[in-house]
Amino acid sequence: MPVPDLFKQGLTKGWKTYDGSRLENDLTLEADVAIVGSGAGGGTTAEILSAAGYKVLLIEEGPLKTSDDFKMQEAEAYPNLYQEGIGRMSKDGAITILQGRAVGGTTLVNWTSSFRTPPQTLAHWAEAHGVKGHDVASMAPWFEKMEQRLGVAPWAIPPNANNEVIRTGCDKLGYHWAVIPRNVRGCWNLGYCGMGCPTNAKQSMLVTTIPATLDAGGELLYLARADKLLIEGDKVVGIDCLGMDARCVAPTGKRIRVKARHYVLAGGGINTPGLLLRSAVPDPHKRVGRRTYLHLVNFSAAQFEQVINPFYGAPQSLYSDHFQWDDGTTGRLSFKLEVPPLQPALTATLLGEFGRENALRMEQLPHTNVMLALLRDGFHPDCAEGRVELRGDGSPVLDYQMTDYTWDGVRRAFLTMAEIQFAAGAKAVMPMHADAGYVRTWKEAKELIEQLDLALYRTRLGSAHVMGGCAMGEDPQQAVVDSLGRHHQLDNLSIHDGSLFPTSIGANPQLSIYGLTSKLATLLAERLRA
Amino acid sequence: MNDTTLDAPQLSRRSLLKVGLMGTALLGTAGLTATLSGCSASTPAGGYLILRSSDLPFLRALIPVMLDGAVSAEQMPQAIDGTLKSLDSSLAHLSPEMLKLTVQLFDVLALPITRGPLTGVWGSWDNASGDDVRQFLKRWQNSSLSLLRMGHASLLQLVMMAWYSRQEAWAHCGYPGPPTV
């Protein structure tokens, strides 16, 4: 039964879009509000502003891909839908960074986990980072609104066996676990959320806020990189954009000049600070790009007697927060536990080694579970911190320097994951580290993990949650924008994306971005009217 | 864990420093030599978008070592070709900066002046045995130069990802492929 391609249908209704790769001439576009980035922050902002009657232009660097294009093939999805053709890494090449880059941004390829910002995180921002007005009670209606808008609800179908390991293991050990709320409607439980949803069940920006924006007369420019903000005095007067080739690798030479009354940056962590740095936006206290956090992730693999088939079924449906706040908000580095989906190409790189050893590990894929820990970085002064810099060609890169404090969190996460996997009945467990193989008992695992040389490249590290880099807060010496996302130095510039967060979230960040930016966009619409 | 790094007691800080400086100089040399001599062609080999003919001998030596155990001897020639195709396609989508780093890595591996000292493989890759390749990979994984450790990690990721994104690879790992929608 073919699935209707909602976006293509919309295009035939006359939605106004521009393909930056196919321009024959330079172009000038005007709008009330220009939004750079079409992910969680950009999409949400666009819908709200266009519903309030403003003409919105969404600018997206990546391509426009819609449900007909989503073939559930790693070979096609990763290079086309992820930043830098899935080549994005920390500056030292030791941490793989997954971020979406297509119309819909990361919401197009995330695994749908939707959590409100934890109360501890909101309280910490107010206390330590001068964030005003975003306490639990005042945020609740915004989260609720976006949960309704995007169909967020706890997953009602039984978890796949890969997720089930969390429940079985945590139950045995008396650890907390719970069901993950997901932003889906009529989900087929396929397991390919990371490659673009082929059934339009995932309520990404591609099928929700962007269509609403286009229906309201908004416009979409894609395959166009926002290269520089043009600044006069304390105002932004335009954005210079570069048309990108169809592969989104190189500029075509065609330029698009965008003019608007107000400008909103929503390119996400790394890209938004990158654009500010490239544009030499006033930054008297050198805050741009600082305090970038990753929810650094490490992994533990386990082999089971029974079939797991970890490549099928909703990728994330259970989690454990047992350790998330185990030493308070600002104590030792703590973590949330989840699982990743395991399609073969990504898994082969995760499992490590090559030749026969890797082949043996891959042969067991149908019996393999992998658990991951999202390390809640940014709450302690000794925690690793990322900093965005520009490379020679002006593209941004993240320098993320590990610290002993952070490695300690990595080691404890390895221990906990192995403990849970054995408790769930694993016959062998392997911390994902170059010096580790599968071991058969919890005792052996403990000995192995306690001695592991936790070093870059030997420890497999990743991130799918870049946060911070343009922190919000009332103190201009500490923050790039105020608590409403208004730039501290420039009048008509706002930031509405995950780069606002002064620390990591302690949960998959999409709903934190939706909730916060829906509030910021609503208040922006009121200010624009004044 | 067994410590196989260069950080062994008999290696003084001074000699470590020397290895480091020499390595960095050699990496620089590769880039410069490649640019000046045009020794590593900058145009793609026939049938490829990115891969140059100078990259192929190394990759043809590397890939069978990487896929050993997952691919039978009879299937290996097609598997090498397929992996090269997939690898080429992913390189064609990389950002220019990431591609530049990868091309530099391939240059270091292809040019005799850097290949010998940095990989321990003194003859051409065409004549390198599987053991030579494994030895080189081990050396890079445990190198004191972070650039070589990074190179090692990149090679593993590039090749394993390229192969396992292909349908021919899936029978080995029990993956039936995506469902029909």
C-alpha cells in the first residue's frame, strides 16, 4: 500500500519554494522574518510567526527530501541527510557527531524520543546561568502545547527486544526504567527513524510546522547556506546565502541576498555559533561557541541467546534515569540510559576491530543488544566543554577537550551498562573500546572496565545532541542572548535552537527545543506587533 | 590492558618527542610533495567520483584484510570493487574539509617518502601481504601521534561502513534488509 507523500502533494498546491542548487541567477528574497535552519527551533518558530500573520522565509542548507525518498538504506540516508555527509566529528576526530542537514533538520532523522526539560536542569539554569522565567510551571503549558501539536505520547506498543533489555535488567537490579514518549502518529514500528520516516508517521518538521508555514504563505529556500549576516550599527540588515550543489558539498557560485525585519538563527549547536563567528557579530565577552555540550555517548554491546533483531522496531522506547541525578545536579557526571537502533553499516563501525574479529561480532548481529549512556555534560566546572571554532574555509568545527571528570563518567557508564545487560540475561558483554572483547561474566566485565585505558580513539564516543554555544542568560558577560533568545548586542536578531541551552539537558533535547522556541516565538510575534 | 603503545619505559621523553616531530614533518612532506610533484593525481580514476588511481593500490590491499572472515575468497574481488564504489560515493558527500583530511591521509599512505617510515611497508602496496597490512594498522592504532591514531580510526570506519551498507554484506550478519512499505 503506497504511502502518500504529503510534502509533494503540498508542492502541487502551489507552495513557494526555491532550490538553491538550480538558480540561474542571483536572487533577492524579502520577508518579515528570515529563519536560518528548518529543524526543531526553525520549524516551530516558522509556524507560530506565520500563523500570527508574518511572512516567513525558512532557509535550509540541506536538500529537500520527502517520504518517497526515504528508502531505509543507510548508504543513501547518511550522506544525504546528515551534516558534512555524516563526516562531522570533533576537531580531533575522536567523537562522531550526528546532526541532521535537510529540510526538517535533525527532526527528520532523530529517533523520536520526546522528554520535557528536567526540573533539575531548569532550576540549575536559573541558579547558575541567570536564566529568567523558564521554571517548571511557566514552561509546562509550552511543552503541553507542543506535545499536542506533534503527537507526543508514551509508546503504547511493546518495546522491541533491544529496548526490552533495559526493562529486564533494571527490574532485576531494582533500577528505575520507564516508557519513552515519542512524537509519532500511526507509527508502523519499523525502526528506520534515523533514515527519514518512509510513512510520515514521525511528526518531524517536514510534515507538521513547515507545511503549516507554507500553507500560510511562508516560503522555503533549501540547498542554500547562510554564509554571513550583514550588520550595520546594532542591526542585521541582510543575510548573504550561497546556493549549494545538489549534494550539498560545494557552493554553486549563485548568491541569495535575504532581507527581513527580524532574523532568527536556528541552525543548531555548532552551525549557529559558526554563522555568528563567520559574520564577526559583536561578541565583546567572547561567549560565542563556548559552553557547547554533547551528551557524550559511550556504548556497551551484549550478546543474547534469544533473537534480538535490533534493526527492527521503534528504535527507542524505554530508558533508565536511575543514575541521572545520583549525585545531585552538579555532582559527578551522570547519565541517562537508552539503546540505539542497529542497522548493519553503523553497527559495523561501532562494534570495532576488522577482519575476522569484526566478522564474528557482526555474525551475531541478530542476537546483539547495544546500550548507550547519554552523559549529562555541562553541570560541573571540571566537565569537558566544547568550543566552536572556524576552519580555514569558514566552516565550523567543535573542539571538545576531554577531562578526568568526564572519563570517570564514561567508566561508570560502562560498568552500569554491563551490569544491566548481564542482569537481563546476556551471555557476553563488550564495552565498546579497542582493548575490550566480549567477556562472559559481570565479574570479568568489572575487572576489564576498571582497567581500561580510557583514551581518545580507543574509546568509541559519539554524540547526537549538540547543545549550547550561544547560551541564553540575563548577564551579557556570560550569555550570547537573553532568556527570550534576544541577542545581547544586536537589535533584530534572535536565536531559537538548541544552542541556547547553557548546559546539556539530561534528556534527548527535541522537546526542550520545541517547548522553549514555541514560547520565544510567541513572545517575538507580540513584540513585532508593537 | 597489555600496553603496546610507544609509551614504553625504554623510550625516553626525548626520543618520543623526536618521533612526534619527525612524524609531523613527514605528514607535512606528504602534503607538500603531493602538491609540488603532482605525484598523487588530483583527478579521479575512471569510474570514480573522488578516488584517484594513486589511492587504489593501498585500498585494494586494505579492504580484503578488513573484510576477511566476512567475505569468502571467491567473493572477495567483487566485494573489493563494491566497497570501493560505496566508499567513493560517501567521500563524494563529505564536507570539503573532511574530504581534504581524507585525501591527505591517502597521500601519506601512497607516497613512498611517507609510506615507508610511517607504515613500515617499504615496498609498494601491490606487494604487501595481509600481515603487512595488519602490522601497519596495529602500529597506527598504538602510535604516539594522534594523527595516525585518528587515521587508523578513519580507515576502519570508512571501509566497514562502505561494505556493510551494501546488500551483499547482509547475509553474513543476518540482516534481512529493510521491510517493504
